[in-house]
Amino acid sequence: MASRKQTVGGWTAFAAVLMIFGGAMTLLEGISAIAKDNVFVTTQNYVFSFNLTGWGWIHLILGIVILLAGIALLSTGATWARVVGVILAGLSALANFLWIPHYPFWAIVVLAIDIFIIWALCAGDHRHHAVAV
């Protein structure tokens, strides 16, 4: 009985590494916000004004899930991991867009990483599907 193993191609590996890195950055962002670090700016009259601890928990949970999904994508390269990666990167991009008033530079960097993740996962590896026996 032959077993099929899907290898991870260039763009998928690139996206997986960016997911691991971006997830770690989001995780650290969440820890820092939960600890109420003094590097954050408080903006008054902001439409999406959760308190800093609320944003911290959102980023912490999102960072952990993105990091784990990046590891799963790098190890399996499965289609479900690509779909989950696009969804999580989209959620992270949205969360970091809403986070811009609190820490603009960090949020824009993570937002750019999320856009690269979505692009790399959607570009795909059309010619790189090896079958191992």
C-alpha cells in the first residue's frame, strides 16, 4: 500500500515561517499589553476602545493559535493548514489594524507580515506536489 506525503514547497514554507514569527510577535504583544507595559499609548475617543488588558488577551490567544498553525503548516503543508493560515492571518491583520493607535510601529509591522502570509498562501505551490512512496 503506497502512502502519500505532501512536501512543503517554497511559498508555503515562507508563509509558515512568517506565521511562526508573526505569531511569536503577536504573542509578545499580548503579554506586554496584559502586563500593562508603559510603551503603549492610550488614545481617547477611539471607536474600538477595549481596555489594554482586553486587547492583550486577544493578541495573546491569537498569537498562540497562529504560532501553532504555522508549525502545523510547516510540518504537513496540508490544504486545511493553508486555509486556516489565511483565516488566522486575516484575523491578525484586522486585530493589528485596530491596534494601530496603541502601538503604531509594531502593529504596522505585524500587519505587513500578515499580508505577506496571505499572499504566500494564496500564491501557492502549483508545481510542487511531490508524492513519496
